[in-house]
Amino acid sequence: METLPDYLRAGLEIVSIGLNPSLPSVRDGFYFANPRNRFWRAVAASRLAPGLPPPGPDAVEH
């Protein structure tokens, strides 16, 4: 089964831990690829990452 790489590294301020990436995420090449995923609403509501770009590879690497 295809999957996505782990992005853990020293110095991260926020780490999201979830289950295996969805098929759309694997297809599109980044975690939480579906912009309707609850993850994006939860991050926005938490105010932990102000100015987070819209859902996409840049937001995941932000």
C-alpha cells in the first residue's frame, strides 16, 4: 500500500498525530488533502497556527 512519508524533526512546535493518510491524501501527495477535512477547521479554531495558508502542501509544511 502506498503511503506518505513522516515529517517529524527536531524543533517542531505542533505535531498532529493521526491514522493512516486517506487515499486522496496519498494521491495528492500531502496529508489532509481534502479541504473539507475536519483537521483544517480544528486548526483554524484552535488559533495555534495564525495565518495558516489554505489546505495544501504549503500549509502542511508551514
